[in-house]
Amino acid sequence: MHYYDYLVVGAGLFGAVFAREMKLHSKSVLVIDKRGNIAGNIYTENIEKIHVHKYGAHIFHTNSKIAWDYVNQFASFNRFTNSPIANYRGEIYSLPFNMYTFNKIWGVITPEQAKAKIESQRKSSGIKTPSNLEEQAISLVGVDIYEKLIKGYTEKQWGRPCCELPAEIIKRLPVRFTYDNNYFNALYQGIPDNGYTEIIKNMLDGIEVKLNCDYLENKSELESVAEKIIFTGNIDAYFDYRLGALEYRTVNFETEILNDTDNFQGNAVVNYTDKDTPFTRIIEHKHFYPGLETSSTVVTREYSAEFTRGDEPYYPINNAKNTALYEKYRDLSRNIPNVIFGGRLGEYKYYDMDTVILRALELAQKES
Ligand code: UDP
């Protein structure tokens, strides 16, 4: 086999950005992936003329002009703005938590009234310094919103009580005292016109890619094909779980083509925030493309579940126990300087796409 400067394990966003940058620096790169397709979890597939997010909905959003300009080299983006709604036992609420939400839940009209309501609920809860997700959520939006829009959804999503989850998870969501349903506080936002797979395909243009190739199953052969290895899979799997297994959440997707309707739910994302509905959300993919006219529609129900070996890992569970274990794996990785771990799985971090791009660019700069 040919000898390369870099072997990139995983043809997802991190691996593709890194590979592309190293190729620009005239390095030889081989990218492999255990799946039969490129693009990792941002893979999209065309079904009924609709780009379907096969491994969960991805909405590109960033405050970084660098990340935005970078990704726009590989695709054109539409003007989609994420405004999910919450369905709590048939009651519809606006997300993220904003004046529309406060009005619907309490009948308040002004920001001052909403703030007073939250403050009084926070006071009666007795929480001073929030130490977990439950306390953080109640401090931010009060107990009514916590009970209806956060508790059920979060416990389904993470499979753990809110009081055992890190406060950081809920800080991803903006709380606004304006009538603004834009889910993200991001300067730039959109969905690629031709889906995400095309972005990765363009990044990997001219780079050797081998699919259906599992690094860990062929380690003895593959570890010597390159000077350095970029590993974007689970860091605990790389070390054969020798210090114990890190926990992840997986998601099971139930995708349906509906031929008898062209508009199922009137929105791209509807969260089911009660505890009894077994799925967390329904995605209607065509609504990621405002104005797209099709005679049918494609919907996906997302069921969150605990990851067991053999599943696809989606979310790291960054609580104290896992963080401590991850740090031990990271220390181990420092003993093998020719292998670099990157991406959401390699770094065991709840990264969004823009951060993944920036991290890969940073690494590429360091390597060149
Ligand atoms: N969340 C919630 N209710 C919602 C939406 C989100 O309580 O209707 C909480 C939940 O804990 C979730 C977190 O906010 O895990 C982050 O949500 P985000 O939409 O960022 O999750 P992702 O899209 O990455 O799954």
C-alpha cells in the first residue's frame, strides 16, 4: 500500500476539512470511513426531491465569519431560520423561550412582566447558584416552563433526571425578552441548497477516499500506512475501552414518506416536550427549504436511547463522571503523538458544526 502523510479516519465534517486543508498544503492524504457513504452524521439523501437528514437534522448556524465563509466555499446556503415549536399535550409554544412563549404560558405582554414572573418563580424555588440542569432551567425561565417545555423533553433526550445533568446543556438555548422565534443567536444561518453530502464531496474532491473500511478492525495494517493518523471516531473505542466505556446517547430514526399530504406539521421541527410521547421531535424535511413545492412530504420521528456498542453514537454525555474518564483517555492519547483525536466523538464534546470546522482548521494550521 502507498504511504501517506496523513490517514484520516472518518469522512465526516472534521475529517473532510482537515483532509482538504492538508491537501492544499501538498500533503498526501487517505480518508477512510467504516460506513458506505461520506459525510458522517451530516449525510443527507435525496428522497422524493427532498434532502433528508439521515442522521438527524443539522442546521448550520454560527457567529464566526471564518466558519461561515469557509463552508460557503463548498455550497450555497438558503435563508432558513430555525424556529422550532413545542407541542406539550396539544398546546403549542414558541421556541426558544421568548416573549411569545411567556405570553402563551402566563398571558404576560411586556418584558418587565415576564421578568417579574420568572423572578418570583425563581425566588420561591430557593435556588441561589444553579448546580445542575434542573436548577439552571428554573433559574432561567421559572418552574412552569421547566415543567412543560424542558423536563419531559430533556429526560427523554438524555435518559437521566434533570438534576443529574450538567447545567451547560440548557445554556445552549437562548432566553429572550423579545418577540423573536429565531432558535439561534447566530449571525449566519442556513441550510445548504443541495444538502450536506455535497459539501463533504466538494471538500474531498481530488482526495483518495476508501469507504466500508473500518480502522479498528484493520488496525495492524492501517496504522502503518501514514506518518500521522487523525482519528475522529469514539476515543474510548480506539483504546479498546481499557479504562471503561464513555456514555453516549444514540438516536433511532423512523422516517416516513407521506404521499397523501404535502404539509404534515407546518414547520421543520416540532418538539414533543411531554414525557409520554415516546419520541422527542418530528422533523419535516421539506420545510428546511422555504417555498419548496413537492406533492408529498418526508417526516422523521427521533427516539433517543442509551448507546450500546454497535449503535451510532450521537451525543456525548458530558457529566462529571464521563468528563473525568474522557480526561484519562486524553492523557493516554498524549503517549501516542502520531495519532490525533478530533471532532465530536474524538474529543467527546457536544460540538456544533461551526466549532468542528474551526477545530479542524486550527489543527491543520498546527500541522502545516
Ligand atoms: N431542550 C428542552 N426543550 C426543548 C428543546 C431543547 O428542554 O424543546 C433542552 C434539552 O435538554 C436539549 C437541550 O435543550 O438537550 C439542547 O437542545 P438543542 O436543540 O440544542 O439540542 P440538539 O438539537 O443538539 O439535539
